[in-house]
Amino acid sequence: MAPEHFLNRSRYPVNEWELTEKIFDESDLGRSETLFSVGNGYLGMRGNHEEGRNSYSHGTFINGLHETWPILHAEQAYGFAQVGQTIVNAPDAKTIRLYVDDEPFNLSDAEMLHYDRTLNFADGVLRRSMIWQTPSGKKVLIRSQRMVSFAERHLAVLTFEVTMLEGDAPIAISCQLLNRQDGKDEYGATTKASGTDFDPRKTNDFTDRVLHPQTYWQDGSRSVLSYKVARSGMTVAVAADHYVAASSEVVEKTSIDGDIAKHVYRVQAREGHTISVTKVVSYHSSGGVPARELVDRCRRTLDRVETEGIELQFVKQSEWLADYWLRSDIEIPGQPAVQQAVRWNLFQLAQASARAEGSGIPAKGLTGSGYSGHYFWDTEVYVLPYLTYTSPRFARNALRFRYNMLPAARRRAIELNERGALFPWRTINGEEASAYYAAGTAQFHIDADITYALAKYVAATGDDDFLAREGVDIVVETARMWADLGFWRHGGDEAFHIHGVTGPDEYTTVVNDNMFTNSMAKFNLQYAVDTVTRLETIRPDEFRSMVARLELEPEEIREWQRAANAMTIPYDERLGIHPQDAQFLEREMWDLERTPPEKRPLLLHFHPLVIYRFQVLKQADVVLALFLQGNYFTADQKIADFEYYDPITTGDSTLSAVVQSIMAAEVGYHELALQYFHDGLFVDLADLHQNTSDGVHVASTGGVWSALVSGFGGMRDYNGEITFDPRLPAGWQELTFRLTLKGARLRVTVTAESIRFTVEDGDGVTVSVRGESVTVRPESPVTVDLLHHGPRTSGAPTQRDLRDNRRADGTLITASIPRSEL
């Protein structure tokens, strides 16, 4: 499917710097609320309409604000996760209700003469413009805008403006701070997301009150609500100032209780008159600070905005985003639909990570409650590469969050009878929250994923300070876990094995010698050896401190090296492929071609034990290892592995398409690479997995960047060496992206014939193009001729042909290929 056809373009026109909705459609409120969310990594507001009467799921989220609950296992066993964690809705400041002639404005039944809603990627503001013809024939222009500030972490600004275009009428605008209990509004109406069918990708529902009122008061135009979370003990406060401008006299009425604060503005509006209300809102939260202290913090934020002025907040927002796009933008001339979708995805990454300081990056960002707001390994493998090479400070913050989780990870390792640290598969507060251990805790690869992300960050930034003081603790403790988890088998050549684990593919669980896990563990162990050895040389004081702090013995380092050298990486000589695990090839092949679309995804229609008996993948597993650890595998191995696994990969996970795109490009399936890229690019915009209503798939948005830079741009970073082997899709004029490498910003422009490097900021950079070193200096761009510059490093043919078909919605279904044809 062509990219311009993934969306209804009469409703969502193509614009390279914004997403606009021209038609209101109540049938997919969940998707539109997600697509038009605004946030900054700390605070997120779903794209609910201000009136609050039409909603799939009201949502205002604060990163890390969660409730805990006891996990009730049908059959208990030692070491099972005991306490679940779920993100909770913060008090909602978005609600602004409108009454004209005492008639409520309701999008569901209103006669709309005009409707336009736009999320602008350049200034980060959500704007809405509508013309409502009332039942009595009057015409009302309604404009609103919403901004969650990147520059001010705890700030949001919302504006609601009403103009009488034809006729006179009394107008009332009710601005509210509202704590919705059990998904209901103040009138008891339930949002459309409630009562959903079973789906483990969604969130948990609470039947008891979660937020307990602490202090609440009003003072003039300011309202304050604060709460304590029932079980977790967290606290949250919200405060709002209201600024009113009108052509006629305004009467204000206020009221407040523990769950709602109202400022109602009434005006007798004549034709041509306008009334506007601006809400300046501040949120603060804490793991235990008293609510009254958070109220004081909110007051300081609002007082500062009052002094600086509201307009300055929009200026700072534009300046922040201008700097963000300067180092992050990807340009694809001649592909406007792709360009729009790429920028939407990159904007989501900013909204999920920019101000997540002290917290992780949830799988859904702050756009929905899907996956209960948990942090997964997705962040380290899919999101941190983007942050590392474009916004390294954001990556550092995410890695420090993992460092602060080390005490809990050490406790978890002890529970599982291991040394070192075992990070949780899914969590908010650092404790394992996955009740299903087979596809959760057994994913030990999380340890290596975190070390992998840390290694890439340190190599790209040269941040040895972070490595020496904190990062090395992660490296050592994860290496200890692998050395203890694995075991030696002697007989002929000695070999190091890791049994009883689950790889990224959750359709195959608790296996022996999972290829991805072992490959990543090998990397983890080797990196630990190299790191402590290097620190002893370059940072002897920090090295000695680390040795004392972690009680590190020289024998441990020798054991890590021995285990890394002898790590078992399964390989089948007969088929010439790497089995996903030691027993994978013994299983029966699932017939995907005869599996009807209504039985997808498999996890919602088949018992796990049914799925586990077959060769069928939820997502790329071996293929992901080929990308992350590609320097360990030959070109022929990559081709053979891709051809074996791609046809049996369902793509039921949104993590899969982008990785399949990268490796399809590398091994020569260029058309397939572009198809997979489109699937990843539009996974949320076109709701290809039918669950965008629960929030943006943030890892997939990070994977879109990797598919462009590492797939089509051919960039790899192995052992700190940046190399390029581009594979621009047919029909694309060029691809331009930026990389930040040790403080220097490098612009890379790829065409079918050449690759051009320009240092936009900082010192010179040395990279490699198809095996040849290239040094780029400021004001001295370098262009490399690709047509006469050596063979591709992959050694793959220019174009291969892997058969595929597609569903009616354009998503890819890979069909089984007889092994004889491989």
C-alpha cells in the first residue's frame, strides 16, 4: 500500500509539519485521542475534546504516578511477582464545558459547519477550530489550544475562546479540575474504554478509590487539588490559574470539593463578541512528599508564569522544539506522506522522553494506560539508540533511572537464586510486575539489553564520568548474573550454556540456549571485561572505588572472559541457520497462510500451550540479534536466517516490523524492507494493530528512526566504530538525518549514487563507508561515490524476492515458504 493511502486523506490531509483532522468521527475516538495527545515525558494529556462529553478514555498521566495492588496467583510459587503496579489518572485539567443559550455543546450531536484539529510538530501546540450552528440557528466559533511545555516540566497551558458569529446569546464556560473516579465523570457517565474484553496489552481496572483528597482550596482565580494514592502512598497536586478576556462584562462563579474545582464564566455575548479563558496548570508528584509541599511547588510554578507572562511560555516551547528538530529531524524530499508520518513518530519520542528525568519511558509514553504504564526492555533496544545519537542527555537520564533501580534488581536476583542483579521485565517502581513468569521474568535478556544501551551511549558520547561512577555498577552486576545463570558443559570443546529463559519472541518460552539471549549475554560479559580493564587504566581512582564498592575479585573478570569466549550460539549445519533455541527446529511448523485474520493476534485466540508447540514467532528474535550483534555473523548467515524466520513471524508485536525492515534491507530484500518500514511507520497513525486507542507504541516510533538510519542509511555502530552501507529505497530522491557523536553534530545525506557528510556543529568526525575510513571536518563536507566505492559489506544481491501478501488494511502477512525453496 502506498504511504498516502494508509490514512483517509480527506480526514487527515498530508502536511509535513503537522497532523490535522478535518472530520470529527466518534467511531474511533480512542485512536484520535492517542494521535492528538500532548506531553513532555513527565506530564501527558490525551487528545480528549475539551468538553469531556465525547471520550474513549479520559487521561492525564504523570510519569511514575501509580497504584500498587496484590497479584493473586491461582497457584502460588516461590519467587512469583507479588505486587502489581498500574499507572493512574491524575486529576484532569482539560475539561472546559461550553453552554450557549443554556444548551451544552456536544460534538456527538452538534451541527458542525466547520471542524479542524491540528497538532503542530514545530511548536508543540494542539489547536482546534470549529463553527457550531446551534439548534436555534445561531453560529458560534469555538477555538481552543493546548500545550504541555517542554521548557517547563510541570506546566501546561490551555486556552478556550468563543465568538458569536451570528446572533446574540448568553454564554457560559465551565473550567474544571476534575478527579474522575472509576473512569466516570462528575455526572457518572462512563467512558467508552471501560468494560473492554480480555487483552493483556491493556491496563488493570480499579474498583476502589485510588486518589484520596488531601488539601483543596480556591483563592480568586486559582484552584488547587491534591491527593494521596491509596496503596502506593504517592502524592500529587494540581493547581490552575485562570485568565479571562471578553468583549462584555463577565460574571464568575466558583465552587470546590475534594474531587472537582469549578470556575464558571458567564457573559451576555452580542454578535461579534469574544470571550476567552486561559488555564495555566501545574502538576507536581512525589513518591512520598506530603501533598501540602507539592501544592507549594505548584504555586511557585504558577507564580513564575504570572511574572514571565503566558506568551513567553509559547516562545520557549517553539525555541525548545527548534533545537530538538535541528539535531533530530529526518528529511525525505519528494515523499510528503512519509515525511509527515516520520515527523509524527519523532515528535512522539520527544513527548515520551524529554522530561522523563528520574523516571523511565513507559511503553505507551504518557498517551494512554496500555500495558499499565509499565517500562520494558523496549526502551533500551528501540528508544535509547535514537536518544543516544540525537539527544544524549535524554538517554543518560533513562540510564540513570536503571541505575537507581539496582537495589531492587539485586533483590530480585536473590529471589531467583542468582548473583548480581536481575532487572524486572515490566515495572514502574523497580519491582517485577509481571505475573506470568514464562513470558515475563524468564526474559533475562533485559539485563543484557540495558548493558547494550549503556555501551552504545558511552561509545557515542565519551561519557566516561557516568560509566566510572554509576554505569559500571550495572555492567558488573549484569555480568555476574550471566556468569551465575549459565553453566559449563564439558565433553570435547567446553561450552557455556544458558537454560530456562525466554527471548524477545513470546510465542516460544522457557527454552534452552535462546540464540538472542546468548548472543546478548556474550556481549554483556565481554563488555564487562573490557570496561573494568579500561577503567583500571584511564580512571584508576574510580576503578579502586568500584572494586571496593562491588567487592569485585580478579577471578570474576577471568570467568566472564572465559564464559564469553565459550558462549553457546546454536547453529544447525544441515539447514545452515541459527535455531532460535536448542529445541526450536523440533517443533511443528504453524500454518500461517491458513490462519484467518480474525484469529490474529494469536495471543488473543489460542492458549499459550498451543502456540508454544509450534515454530511461529510473535516478533523478530534471531533477526533482532542479527541486527544488534551483526558483527558476529556472516553475510550468508544473515541471509539464511532471515529467509527462514521471516515467513514464520506473525508480526503480532509492533516491535517486529521495524527490525524486519532493517535486516531485509541489509540482506537484499529491498521492496520487502520498504513494506515493513511502512507497516512500522503507520502502526499507530493507521491503527494497524487495532490497539492505538490504548496509547502510542513508543518503541515502534524509535524503531522507525532505526529503520531509516540503520536500515536505509546503513549505519552501524559496533565497538564504537560508526560505519555506513546505504540502501536507499527505489523512488526516494534522498534521505537526510543527523547524528550527535561525542558532541559533534553530523549531517548525513544519502542518495542512490552518493553519501554526503557535513559537520553542522562541533569538531571533526571519523566514520567508515563500506570499509573505507572517512574524516569529516567543520566547513569541509565530504561526499563519497557509492557507485564506485567497493562492494556492500553485506555481500547481498541488489534485490531479492521473498513472497508475501497483504490483508485488506495493507498490513503484511508472511506466508510459509517450503524449506526446499530456501
